[in-house]
Amino acid sequence: MFKRLPYMIRKTKRGFHYGWRGLNIKEKESYYYRLLLGDDLNRVLFDMSSDLRLKQVLFKEKEVYYYERDLWGNFVRKVRIQ
């Protein structure tokens, strides 16, 4: 697919996660490819239904941060965990 191999394939309980980098596609095209790859139809339709909803990111890297706080809730530091 996309004339290149995914950089990441990970098996999950219900299927697989695939990851590609550097694809120049529009959001509507991503819905089409998600369905081809077997993504949940309800999730894709839900993503298409609202512009306010945080979309399932298919073709971008995901950065996940953890914000550490002290006992009083004051910010200490931000740590990238993924």
C-alpha cells in the first residue's frame, strides 16, 4: 500500500496498528485508507461526523506527554513518553 512499507506494524488484541511517515494525503483520503485497512466503520463514521472531535490520527506520529506535578498540584516538568 502507498508503494512503501509501513515503518511500524504492531499486533493488538483485535488486529494490527500500521504506521506510515511522510504521506501527503488529505483527511478524506485517510478515511478511505482506514476502511481499506480494516478500521472500525463506526469509528471512521464518528470521526467524519464532527469537526470538533479529536480525530483518530492515522498517518502522523503521535507525541504523548506526561505532566508531573508536586503534592500541591504545581507543575514540575513535562516528560515525553511516546
